[in-house]
Amino acid sequence: MNLIGFFTIYKKEMIRTFRVPLQTIFSPVITTALYFIVFGSAIGSRISISGGVSYAQFIVPGLIMMSLLSSSLSASSSGIYFPKFTGTIYELLSAPLSYLEITLGYTLAATSRAMIISVIIYIVSLFFTPVPIAHPLVAILFVFLTAFTFALFGFIIGLLSDTFEKLNIFPTFVITPLSFLGGVFYSVDMLPGIWHKISYINPIVYMINGLRWSFFESSTVSPLVSIGIISFFLLLCLLFLWRIFKTGYKIKT
Amino acid sequence: MSILKIKNLSKEYQDGTKALKNVSLEINKGEIFALLGPNGAGKTTLINIVCGLVNPSGGEALIGGFDIIKQYRQARSLVSLVPQEIQLDPFITVEQTLEFARGFFGKSKKPELTKEILSGLSLLDKKDNRVNQLSGGMKRRVLIAKALMNEPAVLFLDEPTAGVDVELRRDMWKFIAKIKKQGTTIILTTHYLEEAESMADRIGIIDKGELKMIENKDVLMKKMGKKQLLISLKNTLDNLPSELKKDYICLSDDKQSLIVNYGNDFEFDVADLMQTLKNNNIVISDIVIKQSSLEDIFIDLINE
């Protein structure tokens, strides 16, 4: 295993993150703070949630997840797309690095970036409302699994994209709508009939509810089911990546 | 002793283009091998396959005895590539570029090597500059510096001086000669025949995916080199006198000079020729000997 090679990719990606902190760290934090002001404080005071949880507290796990998904996905998709765009991918492909080391370098850096943002968002939320976490270790597990899965997903998007436009299709047209419909601002139980059932097709519902359970010990989906669904998507991404690397599709012609 | 062995390497791209057709080649340790060929001949494809950037369709390549696919880690750790295009991360510093390049090869930092390479390429004062603050020539130096950071046994230079001014080109030639002295095997592709002529030990000529010839440069020049004796005449000559009507002698179109073609396989008696000219009252104003350059040889081979 080329550990130094893996760590070099990781380090290079983390340097990239901290080179533009306004864009990578503070932008999601400001967006989330605005959500707190609008939904948590202004509108939330009029909405009641069962189980002794205030609305402002209720949306914290959802907001963390929403930011986690988009930041891990965009970090790894842009991370691998940029060397393809500038041509510097040659230095990775000609180095004694395995595909696994390259993938882990990029995706674990994206996971770290997303987890750092999650922690910052959690700290920001404490300025608005007290948010105790019932099961911190479970929370870390959900945050890590979700960030890593979406980092892998982003990595696939970055590998397959050949234009900046394609790079943004998934985040804009799939991830953002699914996050909003995944129960960030409401419990899917509040939805009527068919919409309630349809919601369970959305994988993000399980991610948000998993984290919500770790915070409040109650959610609409069992945490074990949530872990199962996230793991399933993680495996799916790994399988897809393995296939891409095996055929060399869009990397080695 | 060979450091790179290529056996029947072929490449067919998805669009059906056959970029390489069963190319076999051996590169000796410590030599400078120049691969010449027109655009689209397959030079870059060959280099890219050996360096791991392109999957071959058939054949095999061994670097230092290691298979480039089955033993890719050992094989790649011996090799480094300077690509044709300037491909650098514009937002990191020159020093970071070099350190990362070494890191990808699984080697820990070696500040003294970084410093040595930077100063060897006159980049030491630019080490803290971001790559996008450098001129085109400087970026090319960074590309070479970066490729040396893993201390390669074999260095591939794909058109290293394309678009580079004359001064920098000569600097680079000197630098390449220096790293050859240190024992690095160098394989370069080039459009500049002058470059191959002045640096290479052996030359391979590739066209339409086929290796047309591999030869020691001096032998190639000797074997393929033609010489011409151009004899300028004081007065125009309408017809060649009968004693001069030979296969290797002709009259120029303007009838003001005689052209004698000869080469390594064929020599003629200059004294005899001079005597014949004198006997026919042909007065000479000037004599020039022209030897065909590698460029002429290359064009002849490609046109065959």
C-alpha cells in the first residue's frame, strides 16, 4: 500500500479546502444560519413537534445532513474533476498508486471537509437553541457513513463528467430536491397518503432520520434500517466505481 | 543492458483508430533515445501506455523487468513523465507542486533534493510563487522539475521543448545531457530533428503506428546520409560533355552548376572529375559540399 501517496492526495485536497475557506466552509455555515433564523426562529415558533423537541431543535440534524450531503459530494466531484480538466490527472495515473488509494485519498478528504462543516453548523445552531445529542457516537457514525457515501457518489460524478455543466447536474437537479423532500424541515409522517409512501423511496429520508434518532432518540425510521439503507448505497457506489476502474471508462481510453 | 522492453504493443482506440501496430522496442540503460515521427504517428500513445495513462490493446511492456500492468507499482516507481502540454495545478506553489509529485510516488519529503532540482532549473527564487504566476517557459521547467522528484531511472520527455524559445531550448538540452550523465535513461519524442540530432544516442522513427527504423544515430546518419558536391560554373553549360554523362552527375536547372551525388556506399574520384572539367575547358567559380541532415533522412523515410 502506498500510504504516503494516499496521504499526499488527502493533504492536497485539504489544502484546497482551506485555500478558499469562504467558499468551502463559511458559505454553507451562513446558509444554514439563515435557515435557522427563518425557519427555526421566525416560523418555527408557531410549529409544534411531538416528544418535547422544539422545531428549532428538530431541524438541526436535517440542516447538518443537507449541508453534509452537498459538501461531501461537491468536494470529491470537483476534487477529481479538476485534475481531469487541467490534465494533471496524468501524475496520479503514472504514479505507483492503486485505484483504491486514489479513491480513498479524494473521498476521505471530502468526508473530512463535510464533517468539519457539520461540526461548525452544530456549533452555530447552539447560538440559536440548545441541542443535546443523546447518542454522540451514533451521530458520528451516521455523519461519517453519509459523508463517505456521498463523497463516493461525487467521485463517480467527477470521473464521468466531461464538462462543468454535467458536474452540476446531479447536485442541482437530484440532490437538492431530494434533500428538501427528505424531511429536513418536516417529519415525513406529516405528509398525507401517497406522498408519505413515496418519501420512503428517497434515501435521504433515512440519512436525516438516522441522525435525528441519534439526537432525540426518536424518528420516523428505525436507526438500524437507516444504517442498512446507507450501507446499501455505499456498497452500490463502490461496485459502480470498481466497474469504472476495471474498464478504464473515461479515464484510460 | 535494456531497461525498457516493449513487445508487440498495439493500441486501437474506441473510434477504430489504430494508433500502434505491434511495436517492439528495447531501450538500453543510460541512453538517450529519440522517437521521431509526424503528428499522429503514435509517439504519445506509446509513451502514455508505458507510463500507465492509456490501456494497451495488445502486447506487453517491461520496465526494469517489471510488467507495466501486472507489476505496475514496481514498474511505475522507476519511471517519470514530462507531458507534452503544460499540465500543472495553477493554484499551488512551485515547491508544493514538487513535493506532491514526490509524495504520489510514495516517497517522503527530501528538501535537499527539491532545492537541488529547483536550482538546477533556475527555479529556486520562484519556489514560493503560485504556478499561475509563472511564465510559459518557467512552467515548462516546473514540469521537468516535477518529473525528477521521484528520482526516476527512466525519464520520458514528450515534446519537451515544443513552443519554447531558442535560449530555453538550449538550456533544456544542457540540462537533459546533465541528467543523462547522472545515469538516467531518457526517452524523448520530438518534432525538432535538430534536438534528436544533437542529443540522442539512438533514434527510432515511427509513422502511422509502425516503427519504421531503430538505429544508432551515427550509423543512421552514415547509412542514410547523402552527400552532394555542388560545383558552380563560371559560364552556363548547355549540355554535359560525354565524359561527364554519368548516373551520379547532373546539370542544375539554371545550367550554372554541376551536381554530383555520392554517399557512404558510393565514392568517386574527385581528381579525375577535376581533370575532365579542365579538359573540357569548364571553369569553376565555387565548390560546396552538402551533407543531408537527419531532417532530410526523416523526410525520405516517411515518404517511402
